[in-house]
Amino acid sequence: MFLWSRLSFLTACLAAAAVSQTLRVDFPAESPVTVVSADWGTSEASPRGGALVVDLRTTLRLRNSGAAPIRGVTLVVLAQEVTPGGKASVSVPSLNVAPGETFPVRIDLRLLRPLQATAGPLVRVELDGVLFDDLTFYGPDRLNSRRTMTAWEIEARRDRRCFKSVLAARGPEGLREEILASLARLADRPSLDVQVSRRGRATTLGAGRRLEFALLRWPDAPIEPLAGAALVAPQEAREATLEVRNRSGRRVRYFEIGWILRDRQGHEYLAGSVPAEIRLAPGEITQVSTDATLRFSRPVAVEAMRGFVSRVEFDDGELWVPSREHLSGERLDRLVGPSPEEQRLANLYRKKGLGALIDELNRF
Amino acid sequence: MVAEAAERRSRFIAENLRRIFIQIYRMVGNVDDAQDLTQEAFIKALQREDQLKDPDKAAHWLSRIATNTAIDFLRRSSRAEFLEVEALAEPLASPAEESPEELLLRSERRLFLEEGLRVLTERERLALVLRDLEGLPAAEVARRLNCSKATVRSHIANARIKFRQLLERRNR
Amino acid sequence: MSHPQATALALFAGGELPWWMRWRVRWHLGACETCRREVEGYRRAAAWFRETAAELPPGFDWERAAAEMRANIQLGLEAGECVSGPERAVSRIRWRVAAAVASIAVVVLGGWWLHMPHPRAPRFEAPLVASTSEGIQIREPEGSLTLLNSGAVPVMVSASAEGAMTARFIDEETGLVTVNHVSVE
């Protein structure tokens, strides 16, 4: 009886208290993005046995208080009491927010934790970074959001150029075909639910077998993948190792290799990516490996694997991403999916039609 | 050699027991029957030691035996009519690892699932399990249930519609 | 605009429609958000079903049942029994009779079996990240944090071998592309 009384009391307290006691937003005073308002929406807490489930649904309205248009924002979401070893973030790419304008960011999250008294907010939201139109960046960048948002912006420019050239060459109907093809690729994109664990062996299915990557080599890619392999079992893949060469004339400090699995029926899935923070001089060869285990929600009888260079960052911060021709030529576009900008433009077409899409393309 | 064979058997059972039990349980809907049938399937499988050498193939082959065993049982119990089955069944997904606290939420979902499956007819349940859980192609599901592809599509569609309606009512 | 029947959408979601019907439904979906939501609803329900049906029955004592099954499998192999066909009903009785009559043998063999050095399936060492039908999640012994998809459709999920996961969707409320990201150290 006592326990239930305690639970009911605590639930009532949490429900009645302002959600700002559960979530706190902290931006630096000099930040080019400021919080105009926060709509707490529907937020609730409920006990489930010995645990507490806290749902927080918040929409922050932020203002561009800087001098340049904003292309992307990343907010860090911290719940140190609940997940001290983890980090979460919410990013909004493909923005076009002029100075003085406002834009919304929604944060919907659920916390599950043992029932216990706590002092202070459960969740803190902080700014990790802001990307501007000229690709300059503001923020602590603890989550490497500069690299991620810059890559998205480069992809956005690539894709807008493509759509504009389709419009110029084939007219509005040509553009419509291109956007419909994009929507169809997204609808047909095969997906595979995955868990990723960093530490320790997580297999329940024996030792697995070592399978080699078939690596895609693009002559103009700065990184050339030379060889690679990983251990695969019916429900997991792990211990990927890759050998690569920097064939550009510049130092590289980061790259990613996309990891594709093919099953016995010939279906392909993008399992994930293998990132590497590693300094590589021009011409240098190196090996990278990961101890992570990718575990799939359903068995995949893996017959083959493909790997491709999906992102490269040079020492000066400049980024390389595959072209649309690279991706469509190897039928990767179906697996990788559209860029955030392509997704935004396709959605604009769906909601408002071809005219609105053309107007939007002409704004850039 | 004897110790090696015993070790192989032991590992084979340890690695597959839980998922085969769940696979059979979802087909027959009864814990006691599922236990007996699971034992039966393993004994059939382990009496052919030569099949255990390739772990991937052994897992698929065991799933096929488990499916056949469950369907044979249902046929003899006059709960459904089937022809002899042929092709491989996909191995079932193992339950995901989770933090202890989430077990509390999971038990609610499992109870709801049990109730939800009772709403389906037996044919609908079998079609849903074979298609959505074991991942068999629709044509193969039709063969195992001894009905036309059109009929099995109807079972699958009705099962999904009923299941989704239940899920949406639960989430309101 | 006329819409495909619910059965067609349910089958489209699972990929069972014949190609010529699939093509028609896909064409319709390109222009109909209502039906797209329906299809995503079926896909979400299927994902929920797959996730939940792969678990043990509620309140089931797995450890006890597994020990019993392992012991009985060993008994069956030792006895050279092959349980199949019309003998099924008899064989079920046989299990119970064997357990009742040979109780000492079962205890002895079961005890031996249970104490053999079985390679136990290693567990995931927390923390980890996972995708679920509701969003992407960090799981640790202390608890879990899920960034929810908020019912958005479609959601593009991708994993990274550095221990991270990303979910990208168009937020229906804000209309903006939103990218949720979780990672573990």
C-alpha cells in the first residue's frame, strides 16, 4: 500500500509540476540562436511497476539572432541520470532562416528509469552547433555536428543543382518525373532494424564466418578502399576491418565507409557505416577496424557485402560526398536514400505541388 | 570425438532452443504443446549429426524441422489441413536484449499480443506467423497451408487489418 | 479520388501484391497522403508484431522450461526414440510416463546435463543503441532514453559502427526535416 501511495503521489507531483522542472534549455548568452518560446505540449509521467516512464513533447521556437542565414542547427539532449554513457541530439538541416526570422524545433522523447527522487531537471537541452550559409560554424561541436551539417549542406547544394538542371533541360514535367522517382525510391527503400553495441561480444549465434567486402572504387574519390572483411552470422555483423589509401593530394582526417549486406534472395540493405577518425597523409595506406556489433531484428542470411566511400573530411575541414552519378550508377541511391534536402523538396512537392517546388528551387 | 560431438550438440541446443520454442509456440498457441514439440524437433535434428557441421545451414534446417513438426501436430489435432511441406523456414528473430526496467513495459506488450492473436482465426494466425514472423514468401505460406495464393493473401490481409485495429485501440 | 481497399494496402505494406496491382497502388500512393499513412500504419503494426511475437509468453519461467527440455532431449536421444507421425499421442504420454517412472534417472541425468559446461549465450553489454517502431533509443542499466519519431512517416534509420544511430523524417508539426541521433561512448 505504501509503495502505491508513494507512486501515486509522485505521479501527481510530476504531472502537476511545470514541465520546465523536468526539462531545461541552456544556450550560451552570445549564441546566434536564441529561444523565443517553448511549448511544452503534452508531457506526462506514469509509474510502471518499479520504473517511471516520462514522456516529454516540446516544441522550441528559436530565432536567428545572428547576421547570416542559418542552414542547420543541432541541439544536444542530455539525461545524465538516466543514460550517463549516452548522448542524444536533434538536428534540423536544410534550413533557410534569415537573420531575425524564427523556426521551430520539436523534441519528443521518452525516459524510462527506476523510480527515485531526483533534484533538478531530468533533461537538459544545449546547443551543439549552428551552420551558416557560408559554411561557417558556431558552437562547441561536441557531437561533430559541424562535419555532419556541412556534409548535409554540400549534398543539399548538389541536389538542388541537379533538380535545377533537370528543370532547365526537361522542363517542369521532367522535374516532376525526377521528384516522383525520388518519392518512389524512398517508399521502396529496404530497411533493417538494428542494434549497435560497442563493448564486448554480443553474439548468441556462434562464431560466425568471415566475409570479404566487394569494394566500390570511384576514380575521383579521395579515399580508395583496398580491402575489407567482417564477421557475419544470421543476426549480426561485427568486427569490420578495412584497408584504405588516401589517393588525394591532401591530408584526410575522417572518412566513412557505407556497409551494405546482401542476403540469399539477393535483397540488399544498408546495414550501417564504418567511420574512422584517422589522419592520413597523401598516398598513405591505413587499416581501420571497429569492435562494434550490429545486431539485426530479423535474421539476414548474408551472402555478400559491399562497401563504398560515403564521406571524407580533409584536414582543412572541407568535405567530399559522392555525386548523384556515383550513387545512382551503383544503385546505391535506393539503399542510401535521399539527402535531407531532397527529402524536403520532395515533401514540398507532395504538399504544395510543382509550382511551389519550382519557386523554392529558384530561391537559391 | 565423442566429447566433440557432445560439445557440438550442447552448443547447438543452447544456441537454438529459445527461438525454436518461440517459433513453435506462436504456431500452436499452447505452452505445453510447444515444449513437447520443441523437444521432438531437436531430437529429430540431433539424430542427424552430419547436418550440424555448418552452423548457418543447421539453424535453417532445424527451423524447417520445427515448422513441419508443428504443422504435423496441428494437422493431426484437426485444427488445420496441410500438405507435406518442403522449403526452408527462415529462423525466427531472437528477442532483443533490453534493460531490466524495460521488461516491465514488455510484459504489457506480450499480454496484449496474446489477446490479439486470439482474435484471429487459426488460419489467419498461421498465415501471419509464417509470413511476418518467419519471413516465408506468400507462395510458400500458401503451400504449407494447402490453399491458393489468393486465399493466403486474404488470410494475411485480414490478419494484418485486425491486428492493426487492435493495436490502434490499445494506443488510444 | 477513389482509394485502394484496405486489403490491398495491407498487402502492399508487406510486399504481397502482384506486380500489376503493386504498380497501381504505388501510383496512387504518390498522390494520396491518407493512403500512405495507412500503409505506414500496417508497416508499424507488422514491426510491432515481429518485435513482440519474438518474445516468450508472459509470465513464462524460461529457465525452468529450458532445463526440462534439455533434460528431455537428452533422454530422448539416449533412449533412441524418434517421436513422429501417428505415434505423437503415444509419445506425449511416453514423456510423462518416463518422467514419472524413471524419476530418479531423470533427476540424475537432468542434474548431469544441467551441470555440463554449456556455452552460455553472452548478453549485450550495456549501453547500446537500438531502433524500435517508436524511435531510436539509448539503453543503459540505469534506464533508457528514446527520441521518438512522433508518428512521422517514412523514417530513415541508419546505424554507425561507432555506436550511433540516426532517424530522419519530416516532422509533421513543424514541416521540417528532423534528424534524431543517439550514440554511446
